[in-house]
Amino acid sequence: MILEETLNNFLRDIVNLLLASPEYTIKAKQKGAPRPNRSYAAIDLISDIRVGWEQRELNNNLEDEDLTENITGMREIMMSVSFYREGSIDNARKVRTGLVRSSVQELFKEAKLGYVRSSEVREISEPFQKGWEQRSQFDIVLSAVGKDSDIITSISSLDMSMEYQARGLVYNSTIEVQ
């Protein structure tokens, strides 16, 4: 499956690269975590939507009689990229524009992700403490192939018992299959 933590770390690395500022981004949604005293960005997973149908494939396992069920399907993933404090709008625009660089697209390709589109940068400043905090945000849509697998265990033996009644007589039967 597509792991939220992996996507979050990947996009955080991209933002840090585009802004030439290591550790500019923080991990989002950390309840009660202190906010940095500097400008920073945070990335959140918004949605992971199935596109079309999943493909299911059954493979025989050589070491036993079980089957492996492999499930693959296209996913469309929306991530929110938010910027806080000084220069938030400029940083958001710089990152949004930089996402289409050839070098960045190569990173997406290596990660087996497709860059689909991004929204416009939105200015979403809010009151904070005794003033205003500059904030901006945009969404990025990625495509990926989601994968999952499961072992379907084979039935090695089966016991069936039955009882049949006819004309006042009772017939018992047991079948064992191995």
C-alpha cells in the first residue's frame, strides 16, 4: 500500500530541496508539538482515491500449497503543502513552480510517483498571538500504483459428517478429504 509517512517524507525532502533549506519542513499534525520560531512548512495527506478497479492476481507458492493474492491499482493522492511565517507566499510560489523542474520530475520518477497537477497558491494568513501570521497553502495531486498482497491458505484436510433419515431409518456418514 501507499504509506502516508513515506509520501510525507518524500514531499518534505522536495520542499527542502527547492527552498535550499534543509529541515525547513516539519512533520504535520503533531498534537501539542511546539511550533518553530522561524518560517516553516508542513505537509498533510488530504486524500488517497482509487482510480478504476484493482487488479487481483493469484500466484502459487512453491514451498507450500498456499496462494499469494497480489492486488494492484492506480491511486490519486492529494497532499496539502502549507507555509507559515515570513515569506510564506513567496516560498509557496517558488515550490509550486519548482515542482515541474526536470530534476524534480526525475525524483518523482525514481520514487514511482507521477506529478499530476497542483492548485493555485492561496493566501490564508490568520491572527496569531498579538498580530498576524503569514500563511499560504497549495495542494498537489500525485498518481501512484498501490500494491497489497495476502496469503490465501490452502485447506489441507476436511472432515464432513452427515445424517440421512429415510423411512424411519437413520444413516450416518463421515467423509475425510486430505
